[in-house]
Amino acid sequence: MSEEVLDLAKELISRRSVTPEDAGCQELMGARLADIGFALETMVFEDTTNLWARRGTQAPLFCFAGHTDVVPSGPEEKWHTPPFEPTVIDGYLHGRGAADMKGSLAAMVIATERFVAAYPNHKGSVAYLITSDEEGPFINGTTRVIDTLEARNEKIDWCIVGEPSSTHRCGDIVKNGRRGSLTGDLTVHGHQGHVAYPHLADNPIHKAAPALTELSQICWDQGNDYFPPTSLQISNINGGTGASNVIPGELEVQFNFRFCTENTSKGLTERVHALFDAHGLEYDLKWTYNGEPFLTDHGDLVTAVQQAILDTVHTPTELSTAGGTSDGRFIAPTGAEVIELGPCNATIHKVNECVKVADLELLTEMYYKTMVQLLVD
């Protein structure tokens, strides 16, 4: 097996790029891409460094998307080896970001180098959209780059996001969509007072309880062939001073929707406000929109990826929309076909994060064969 992808993955992992830091990862990737004909454009928004790299000017445009930032390592003494000193143990590469997602980034670059060497006159264009703000607040990363591309009408046709999609073996799962995410921060207002004189106070917990019960029991939709039904979970609730003899003046509640394509954030917010209004609550409600659901249920990209995986590991892949959100939610609304394909996700964000070394080569081959399917006549 070639050591190219392993060596590049090690170089990336050794850079301590805790979000929103890039720590030179994009410079490393960009230098290699520039050597094979990519034009580089660094986009810095506030504290975030982004890279847009493109080879070619014609459509269709195939794009690799990903992030160089990683989550903090946690207590380093709990790791088998230092988290930013990449180490191979029993066939697994250990280090923060090995699976999420520096292993994928290395596979993308090596696959692209091989592809350009084999097909220097390929049709269309190949691009990279890389950010250092995916694990953080995701304000100045992919979404800002997409805004820039949209403003100049630069359209991505097909996009592979390198998130760790696999479960048991590399390529067994491909994410062809994700649920939307919407968070509500509710404050219900009452009037503080002594519990012995409830007629002189107004308990917001008592007022809100029937509304919250109804909210938690609503069937928002039935889901569809690709998504489970929309769900709501109350994640945090806080009220009171800590004293048993004080009626609180406010109740704070946080809840989150994970919603499918049968709903929209606008429709959900309208229904929630209508419910609270019907219960006569005096309240403030702040919404955080984390992204609409997206789905690529068919098309050239899905077909190409499925065939590339089959040709590489000789077993079919499963399409899935399970899990949280990804930066694909910013790219899909432009009209692009978007899927996520990466290594196994069993250790992501954990102590002793690792990726199977052999899987890095398999992933490289899957990426390479996908480009051949799409960009070679």
C-alpha cells in the first residue's frame, strides 16, 4: 500500500488546529493543489480561514468540501499517545482529527493528485471548499464562502463532504441528506413572590407546564421514505432561586427540533408561537437556525459514489440521513448534489480518536473513482 495518504494525514494531524484555528493545514493542502494546476483563493472572515481552490473554469464543477479544525483533545494524559503527535498502533492512525476529518482531507488530496496525473485534460472543473470553522459556531466558514460564490454565480454541481459517514467498514454508509436543526430559547415571565402568598405572585412554571406538555406531545409530521418524523426534545430547563419559599419570576427553557423535509423552520416556529399564544403565556422566544434539511435522493453524484464504492470494496453502500448536521446544509440549497463519504465514525470527538490506516487508501480510491465516473467521458 502507498504511504502517500498516511504521510499527508500525519502532517495534517500534527498541526494543532483546534477550532477556529487552521494552524497551516490549508497552506499545506493548497501548496500541493497549486502544484497540479489549482488556483487558490484564501477567504478570511473574522477569526476563520477558508480556502477555495479550483482547477478549470468550465462546468460541471465537482467539489470536495471539508474542515481543517478539530475539537479540543480533552485531558491529554488520558490519551495513549499525545493527540497531536500522529502515531500508528496496530494498523490504526491515532491523533485528534484522524477520523474527523484530516484522514478524509488527505485522501481527497492524494486522490486528486492521482486523478490529474491520469486525466490532465478531464472535463469540467475540480474544486476544494475547506474551512476552519465547522466544529465551532459555523458562522464564518462554509456559509460565508458559499455566499461569496453565489454572489458571483459560481455554482457547484456535485459535492462530496468528507465527514466520517461509515459505521462498520469504510464505505458502508453514505449520507445523502441531513435533518434540519432549530433551537428555541424560551423565557416565560411571571412575578416573583413568597410561596405563602401565591395570590401576590405569578408562577411561570405553573403557567408554562401545560404548554410544554402539549409541545412535547405534538406529532409534527410522519416523516417520509428518507427521513424519520420530526422530533422535539426539551434539553434544558431552569427556574427558581434555589430557595423553597420563593416563587420564581422567570422560567427558562431550551428545546431543539430535528426536522425532516416534511417541515420547514418557518412552519415550525409559527406553530410554536401559536401554541404559546393560545396558552396565554407572557414570553420571549429566541430562535437559532442551525440549517434546513437537505436531501440528494438521486442523480449523477449518488450513482457515481455508489459505483465507486462497489468497485473498491465489492459490497454495496447504504444511503442514510441519520446523525446531526454538517456543512452540506450550506451547499445543498445552491442546487448542488451533496453527499457525505468518509471513514468510520466510532471514535470521533473521543479520547484516542483513530482511523484504520487501510481505510485511508480505500477512501482515496473511492474518491478517485468517483471523479473518473463524473469527469471522464
